[in-house]
Amino acid sequence: MNTETSRALFGRAKALIPGGVNSPVRACGSVGADPLFIQSADGCHLTDADGNRFIDYVGSWGPLILGHNHPAVLEAVMDAARRGASFGAPTELEIELAELITEALPAMEMVRMVNSGTEATMSALRLARGYTGRDTIIKFDGCYHGHADTLLVGAGSGVATLNIPGSPGVPASVVAHTLSLPYNDIDGFRKVMAEKGDSAAAVIVEPVAGNMGTVPPADGFLAALREETRRRGALLIFDEVMSGFRVARGGAQILYGIEPDLTCLGKIIGGGLPVGAYGGRKEIMERIAPQGPVYQAGTLSGNPLAMAAGAATLKELKKPGFYRRLEGLSGELAAGLLKAAQDAGIPAVGNRVGSMLGLFFTDRPVRNFEDAKTSNLDLFAAYYKGMRDKGIYLAPSQFEAGFVSAAHTAEAIDRTVGAAREVLDGLRDRFGK
């Protein structure tokens, strides 16, 4: 595969942009490759600067549940752009998107729009501290909640991929009030809550962990979080930036029947444009300025382009049979990839919730971050490069989820599984049992 143009662009980028990329995991260094520079996309396909075409399972890291350039989203954005990209004043589109969100998530009685998932989580935590008058935050190892200082403890995703232990530049005093516990460890969580729960402002969790690969909650885990936070007067925050509207219409809280106090959203609710939101019970949300004393603001929050793209996307998700078809395609892909590894004699575990999935190259069940880290990263790097050479675009990290969109077809799934079978068969001698 010719990637000469992408290599040249990467060389130019490295002279001007740290690492040549504007988000670390895009650099592809952990898999021994250079990034591809994308020129265009349509449906479930990407085309790079050299004209190579790929079936895409990154989907802009999750937002594009409808696929690239969906006509309804494109029309909505173009219509909004013709009327003005930003006003710094309220628009009806903000209300429309808020109505679509709160209709699908009853626990979100009120919602505040922001510009990214990081903004959503850091704002929700400030609100939790302001509402409870407490300082301690409890999170879980391998759950990434954005790059705010207080949350870069035991983070997964890019931090894990790059082997960064937290991050330089974060003072110890800032994270002194953040505790990180093993994901899915119910007994361990109950013990910590018994000891420190009365000082906890909030427990924040990815209800379906997507930043250590896809890891579903163990039976009873989310219920235990809900029970203990209520008992101790702490708020429960679901970070559904990735899982919101992805694993079900609404998100994991709808799928598992657990109502958090606050929810953080992003990705899908912006239809591919920069967006974030946080919301919850009215009595809590009314503590935000200008109605209350907890300050949070944003120049481009609720900008018309993102609101239009998000509203158009969420309307499409309401159509009958949307999630049923997506579930079917995702199940076929997950089963096919796992069988390809098994037939090649390569140890692998497949996890999936809805249209989020992960294939871990390990011989043990993956229920938390420590399990995920037993994966063979050399094998993953070889698999990644082999799949890319065959026109399959995956996230360049064992610790990232893959995403199926409504634009994927049975033919695309079959082609992907066939490519995986060829690649893994070729790796049998190096990595097979």
C-alpha cells in the first residue's frame, strides 16, 4: 500500500505540531506505524491522502453512529452554517437538542451544553463538589474521563497506550482528593465507601468502559455504585460520553436500568462536531450559574452547527429498528473476529456491548484494566498493521473500543472478518499456541 503522501504530511506536521498530531493516540507510535492522513469519508469508508480506501471502525472515536456524511446530518449542518456559525447568544436549536436528550434519558431533567467530553466531566465534578460540600472523588482504574488534572489518575486509553503514569504537570495536591479503584470490584468498592464514603462528593464511572477496550459492567456492579452513593450522600456520575446513545437509545443507564444523579455526554450528541453536555436532577443542576453559585461558562457552548448535527443524529436514532439492525451487524462482526483468532490458534477474548466492541489478545477474561493489560501488545501491533494493509481502519491501540455504524453493511462485515482471518492465519507461527 502506497502511503507516501501521508508520510510527507506527517513530516510537515511534526515540525509544527507536537508529535505531528493533535491528540496523542493518533500518532500510531505504539503500533510501530505512522498515521494516515484522511482526505475524505462517506458511509463506512475513509479515503486517505494517497487515495487508499478503508472500512472504518473508528468512526471519529465513536460519534459517527450513522456513518460519515449522513445526508440528514449534512443538510442540517449546511442549513445552520448558512444562517451563522456562532452567535454567542441562545438559539432554538439548543432547546431542541436538550429536549431530545432529556426525552431519551429521564434521569437528565436539565442539561448544560459544553464543547467536549473533558469539559462535561470536569464541570460535573465541580458541580458535585459544590452541591455536596465535599472534596473526594472516586473513579475506577482504566476509565478515562478526559484530561482534567483531577482525573488523570489510573486513566486508560491514550495514557495507557503511551505508558504515561498519570501526567507530569499535575500537582500531587490536585489529585490528593481522587481515589482510583479496580473496575468491577464490588467488594473493594463497598469497603472503600464504608471507610471514606462520608467524604465523597461523587463516584464517576464509565458504565460501559470504552477506554481500556470494551469492558462491560459485572452483574451487580452499577447497582452497588447506586446503592452505596445513596447511602453515603455522594452523587453518582455516569460518564456516557462514549456509551451514550451508542449501546442503546439513551445509553448504558437505559440498558442496565440504573439512574445516576448526573450524566456526561458527548460524541454522538454532536453528530461528529465538537460537543459535550452534562445534566441530571433539577435540584442539582439549578446550582449552576447563573441560577446558582457553581460557575461554568463557554464561549462556543451550544454553537448552532453542533446543535444542528446532534439534533439531526438523535432524530435518526428514533426510527424503528435502528438499534436492532446495528446490534445484529455488531454481533456478527464480534463473533467473526473472535472465531478468526480461535481458528488461527491465537489466544483472544471478545467483549461487546451494543455497537461497541473489543478484541483482546489474551487468554483470560477481561473484566478490568489489569486484565486488559495482559494482552499481547506486539501481537496487536502486527494485527493492526496487517488489517490496515488490507483496507480495514482500526484504532491504533489495544485499549480503544471499536465502533460499528448504521452505514456498515453485511458485505463490509464479511470483508472485515475475511481480512482478519487472513491476517491472523499469517501470524499463527509467531503468536499461535
